[in-house]
Amino acid sequence: MADAIETATAMPADTAVQDNAERSTGRAMLRGWRGRCPSCGDGKILYRYLKVVDSCPACGEELHHQRADDGPAYLTVLFVSHLLGPAILAVFIAWRPDPVTMLLGFSFAAVALSLLLLPRVKGAMVGLQWARRMHGFEHAASPARARD
């Protein structure tokens, strides 16, 4: 608590007010889902496939604080299994395809859906952490104000 008071008093007044401003969780997660900076919505937060940039190229918001770790992979597996599980059952009941056909088709679908969702879920998780001021984002002052 004392560290937060010292940090707030050490910052200029406009930065302290901006840093204490409410951050919209839904908007930050949607921006992250789209692969954009949760603060400004302009800069890309991912380079390569899943690497998070250290800071936003558009507004300079520091993103190196993020600690997504295994969360995006876990949630991606959860989403894909809940989407494909009922689909496997429905396809089997409706058409009774050959097991090899089902194996190949649904394996391809699972891999493709996982590769599609993983960077989006990671971006959304970084947006959630930024909006909730988790893992170092609570002390990071934004260099630019988030636009609506």
C-alpha cells in the first residue's frame, strides 16, 4: 500500500490521474483478441506467432509485464474440445462415417482451430492482465491515453 502511495506521489499529477483511471476489461480483451494493444488499440502486441512485444509500437505502453504462460494454451484446448466434442457425436450419429475418416477430419479440424484461436486467446489474456493491472501493469503509467 505504501509503495502505491509513493509511486502515485512521485508521478506528475496528470499521469497519476490517468494511471488511476478505470480500464475497460471488455474493450482491452477485445483489442487483445484482435492482436492490438489493449491501451490504444492501434499497435500490434504479437510478433512472430505468440511472442508479445516489449512495448506497443504506437503508444509506447509497456507490455513486457504480461504473464500469460500456460493460460492461453489451456483455454484454447478447453474451447476446441467443447466445440468439437458435440460435433464428433453429431457427425457419428447422423452419418456413421468410417472411423479413419472421422479421425483424419476431426484431427485436422482440432489442429486448425487450435492454431487459429491460440494467438487470439493469448492477446485477450494480455488485455485482461492490462485492464486488471495484474503482474506489474499496476505500476506502469501509460505514455498515451487510451482512446475510446
